[in-house]
Amino acid sequence: MSACRIKKNDIVKVIAGKDKGKEGKVLSVNAEKHTAIVEDVNKVTKHAKPSAANQQGGILHQEAPIDISNLMLVVDGKATKVAFRYEDNGDKVRVAKSTGKVIDVVKKANK
């Protein structure tokens, strides 16, 4: 499986599905299932029975996982594809393809 291009706390834009065009912060990523939970995107309604944790019960509105293929990373207000590159010092970095800007360091070089 290839490296995951979307990480927790990234700002992403939905490019397909019922919430197309919405932007939000990634709350969690499940690399095995290739899904992510994005703040205020793909909201679903759950009916909860009363329990010790939730004594009231009732109807809950929460985010459901969305496939990572339906998300694009937002860098400087613009949705972009993500590439990986090795720097001269050996660091592996995420790069925005539209601008060539380094987003963050994925793996530090072993020295």
C-alpha cells in the first residue's frame, strides 16, 4: 500500500459526493480502510439508546468516514495533489504539486 497523502489536522476539500466543495479539518485517518473523518463533512444521524454514558439517549449527529480518494489537500487556500520527495539531506517530505511548496517532513534522515 502506498503512503497516505492525507494526515490528521490537515485542511482538506471534498471533491466528490454529497458534500462536494466543503472544506474541513481532518479529525482522524484510517490507513487500512483508506478513510478519513473530516470536521462537519459527511454528517449522519444516529439513534442512541439511553446508557450510563449517555443517560438522555436520543438522536445524535456525527461525522462518518469518507474515502480519502474523495479528498484533496488545501495548501494556501488552493486544493492540490500531494507528492513525496527526498531532500538533499535525506529527509522525505510532502510537496504540493501545484506550487512545489514543501508541506511537512514525513521522515527524518538517519544520521
